[in-house]
Amino acid sequence: MIPQAWRAFLVALGAPFRFWRTSLLTRTVAITVALSGLAVTVIGGYMSLTIADSLFSSRENQILSETARAASTAQSLFENSVTASGSIDVETANTTAQTAIRAAQSSPGSSGFAVLRTPGQITPQTMTSTSTAGLDLSVVTSELRSRVVSEPSQIHYQSVTIRVEGEARPGIVASALFQVPSAGQYELYLIYDLQDVQSTLTLIQRTLIAGSLALVLAIGVLTFFVVRLAIGPVRQAAKTAERLAEGFLEERLTERGEDVIAVLARSFNKMADSMQRQIVRLANLSQVQQRFVSDVSHELRTPLTTIRLAGDVLYAQRDSYSPENSRTVELLITQIERFEIMLTDLLEMSRYDAGAVSLEVDEINLVPLVEDCLDQLAPLAAQKGSPLLLEVRGGYGESEVDPRRIRRIVLNFVGNAIDHGEGREIVTFVDSNEEAVAIAVRDWGVGMSPDQVLRVFDRFWRADPSRQRTTGGTGLGLAIAQEDAAAHGGRIDVWSVEGVGSCFRLTIPRTPLAGWDESPLPLPPESMIIPELNPRDVSEELA
Amino acid sequence: MSARILVVDDDVALAEMIGIVLRGEGYIPIQAFDGADALLKIAESKPDLILLDVMLPGLTGIEVCSKIRETSGVPIIMLTAKGDTTDVVRGLESGADDYVVKPFNPKELVARIRTRLRPASEGSNTVITLGDVTIDVPAHEVRRADTPISLTPLEFDLLLALALKPQQVFTREMLLEQVWGYHYKADTRLVNVHVQRLRAKVELDPDNPVIVQTVRGIGYKAGGATSAADSAS
């Protein structure tokens, strides 16, 4: 499908960025290569410029001195050509001079010369201006000529472009002046082709570039290996740490040498040792505690059974006792029952604390379970005058729960409601959604203050210790209920307002420890069977 | 004639107290404080029912139970401090008919004892056939061909309950009520384990039961019934 392909494309596009982010090696190598590339470029560029400069200037100097020599040679030659009578055969001298000049122009790249008469002179004789055959005189620019004339004592030069076989090459024209007796001032122009210098320079530049690239590449490769070497131990440490985290407590790093990596390895191993010891110790402790719990369980129950039996035997004969003894036996019996419940609760609580609780999961329908609990507590509720009502809005399907624990929670909720319900109705709601099921028990009794609500799950905490408990009441009921809910991956929520009533809502996922978002029941749920129960007008209460 | 009940528990005070309770109900208690002693007393006094503590020094209660079951079908009720562990299942698998969790209501204990000691059901005066197994009700015998199959009274009761109504599917709750006398939600493991024990004895292939069939999601029923001449239901 098109979106799929597009997504794949974007992923591929982002790959280099991800690679950059995740690979230290890549980053290091890339940065090193980039920076060294920059450095090399700068240095290479500077070197190239300097070399070019020096090459050219040395050639220049050579040319200039040559030009000066040539000019002075010509000059002296012409001066020596003057006969005793003061006349000079300029053309002969010219030829001689040309030979001499040609000889003088010995620097590489010599490309001819020209001897040009300075214009605007009136002289007895005129020597022919000459130039090397085939020389393109346009290289001698008028600008140069005017400069030469205006400053006769200096050697002048100009960079020009020489055309050889259609190629444009760099060149230099150097000039000097000399005087031909009786023929006036002549300008000597020596033309040089600098192509060879250029070629040398180009060669050097190419070599520099190639060398730089090779250098940068070498640096890159070197960096790669060195960094890999350095990171190696770190990578190893990361992998080992991950294995440790997965539970392979035996994993360690190899300790080699004395450097900081070795120090890392040693510290890491020490840490892993300590962690392993701790975990093993705690696991053992948990096991020890579990065993203790079950041993205590057995040890206490046998004498308790004897006491219970004894109490029951006495109780059975209470009619034959004095009223005081009869009452004594009653108290004995009720306290024994209370003791039994407390013992069970305490053992259950310590099982949760030791983490030694396993759910016995069954696929059951929650509605009959709730009905059962209500039936069980019906007599007690009748005693207090509270009608027990059931509103089932959902939750008929099968849920995977530990029925014993859910039963315990519901009995606790309803029991508390009976004790605090002030004889008013107690409604149990059941509902479900896709992910979870909920059971809520709501009463319209005495309610709790916000402080009390915060503490209601505390162990052994009672809202009102003086209140008559009909349902055992060890103070651990809600604490255990909370643990039972948590064991399923669920939660208990409380709503309560003083003088109005309370609601305890249990929400658990359909399968143990599955995730869930919202509870199927609101808190508190409004009764649909008995609308009169819903928020009454407070003024009615006061009236 | 009063029933003799053997109480096997290493806790002296508890054993004595149970004895007092039993005497109050018209039974004759005999006491043993460990497994070896128990086996001796069984040979000597031939009790009608045994109350057996699971945790005993030396031979464990479970070992004693197995030993007893090798030769006798006498009703055995286990006394255990741990009602929700594998101990219970193991105890039942070794042959105990029922179990009671300490601390228990003496009325509860007495009810269990009474159920186990009640006279055999006067159900019907016939022979019932299930597949190739014949149940001779008055003679209290079960045979395949002519080979007798030895069942404990509980196992016989269980088989009979199913066989008397061969078309009826019995839920575990129904069986708990009828065979064990529980009128409230009790441990269905009792039924599961004893059905397994029954199958091990009565079926040709316990993994493919024919006589005692499972009905998934509901319970059990008797299979292969041909005729139940005059059904007393």
C-alpha cells in the first residue's frame, strides 16, 4: 500500500541520522575526518600559495636580472661599436647585439625578445626595431611601454598571457632601456613563457591534494580502529550490564592491566558482586520468611484447635452454669473466634509481605459469586435492618479471577457497609467493560471524613474503635482486600461523605494483571432501582 | 453399638480434647500419637473411623494413610493445619475420604464423622450394571466379570450415587452434598480426587473413562448403563 512504501522511504531517509545518534564510533570518526580534512585543506592551501609565490618570484628575479644583464650587455656592445671616428654601423651592431641578447636570454621559458625604438625621437640614425621571428608583439602592451619610458632607470615587467598553438599560457614580459649611440633610446623586451613554472605548481598542487586525501583517509581509518579499541571495553561493559539486568547475575567483565578501563572493570565487577549478593540474600530471606509463615501457621493452629474444642464443649453445657460462668464461656468463645480470624488475616498479610502469594485462578461468573456473598451476610444485615440489594448492569461473562480472594473482598465491603450503614439500604453494583469488571458496594450510612478516607486502608486502623463490630473486624480486612485487588492487577477506590454514606469500588481486569484504563462503574454509582436513594436534598435532612 | 474412632495426632492436649468431644457425642475414642502406634492400634482395636493428623513425627500422615489403604477401606478423615496447599490433594490421593482444617468447629467435625459412619444407603435392592461392571447393592460388592473390585465405602457410595441415576449429570456440588454431606460450598477437589481414585480402580483404561464419564463444564455421570431394574428414585 502506498502509505506503507512512503513510511519505509521516510525510515530509510532517517537511517543516517539514527546511525549518527546511536554510534559513538561513527560520530568520532566522522568528526575527526571532518576536522582533519579542514586542517589539511587549510594547511595545504597555505602551502600551495606559498610555494606558488616563491616559485614565481624566484623566476621573476631570475628574469629581471637577466633582462638587466641583457640590456647592459647590449648597451656596452653598442658603445663599443663606436669607431674611433665616432660613427657607428648600427645595423651590424644590432645584429651582434641581437646575438648577444639571445645568448643572454637563457632562463627556461625564453620566448623571444623585441627591441623597439622609443617613439617620438629625432635622431641622426635609426636602428630597425627587431623582434624574434613569429613573436606576437601584442604581448608588449602600451601600458608597459609607457611605464618603461616614464621610469627609465628601472627594470619593468608585466604578467601577460602568451598564446602558443592556441593555448593560453602565463608569461612575463620584462623590459629595460638602452641607448644606441646616434640612434637614440631603444626598449628591450624579453618575453618569457612561465608554463613550466605553472606545470611544476600544478604538479605540486596535485600531489598535495592527493597526499591530503590519503592522509585524511588514513586518519579516518586509524581513528576508527583506535576508537574501537578504546570503546571496546565500554561496549563490553554495556553488554554485560544488560545481561545483569536481565537476571544473569553471574556476568562479569575481564580485568586486565592497570589503566582506567581496568579500574572501570574492577569497579563494575565489585558492583555486580554486591548486587548479586544482595539479591540472593533477599531471595533467601523471602524463602525463609515463607517457610516461617507456614511453620507458624501449623504450630499455632494445633493449640488453637484444642482451645476451640474446649471452649465449645464448655459452651455446650452453659445452661448448667451460673449466669456469670455462662457469660464467661460466651465471651471465651467469641474471643476465640476473633483470635482465629485475626490469625488467618495476619498470616495472609505476612504472605503478601513476603511476596509469597499466588493466585488460584478460575474462570467464573462474578454475579453468582456476589449473590452468594450477599446470601451469606443476609442474616447479619437483617439484624441491623439493612436491606441488601443487588444491581447488576453487566459482568455476566466469565472472568478469570481467584474466587476465594474476590469473595473475601466482597464480604469485607458488605460487612463494613452493614456495620456503618445505619440500617439503611446497601446496594451492590456489578458491571463490566471490555477490559475490566467492577464490583461496588454503596451504603447510605455514617460516611467518613476526608482524613478517615485517606487512612481507611491502613493496617489495624478503625474509623471508630468504639463502634460495635458484627463482622469480626480485625482491622486488616481492607488492607488484605487491597492486596488481593493488587494481586489481580486491580484497584480499590473509595468515596465517602460524612453523613451521606460511603462507596467501595473494586475494579479488576478480566484476566489477571492485564492492563485496563477505566473502571466500568462510576464512583459512586447512582442506584437505578431505588431512585430515592440518590443524592437527597440536604435541607430535607435538616428539616 | 458405639463406633470406635481412632484419633492420630502427636499433640497430646488436642488428642485428649477431641476425645472428650467424641465421647460427648457417644463415640469411643482411641488415641495414637504417631504413625507406628496408629498402625498397631488399628490392628488391635479395629476402629470404625480414623481421624488422622497430616503432620506426624516419623511416618507422615500421608504415608500412614497409604499404608492403611493397602488393606482396609475404613473411613479416614484428615486433620490438617493448611487447607489450601498441595498437602490436601496429596492426602486425598493417598486415600483420605475427607479433610478438616484446624482450627475447626467441633460441630463440623462431628457432622463429617456422622456422614462417613451412616449406614449404607437403602437405595435399591438390585444389581446395577454399568458397562461390564456389576454393582451388587445389598451385598455391597462391585465386580467385573467375576473379579471383585475392592472399593472403600466412600468410593462405593460415589459410584452408586452416579449409577442410581445413570441419565443424570451430577455437578460437583451435588456429589459433595450427596456423598460427603456438605450443604454449602465446599472444596470440589474432594470430588475430583475421588473420581480419579474410583476410575483407577473401576475403569479398564482410566484415561478413557467409560464407567464414570466427565461432562465438560458440568460434572460427571455414569456411562454404559443397560438396565436398572426397579429404580428407587
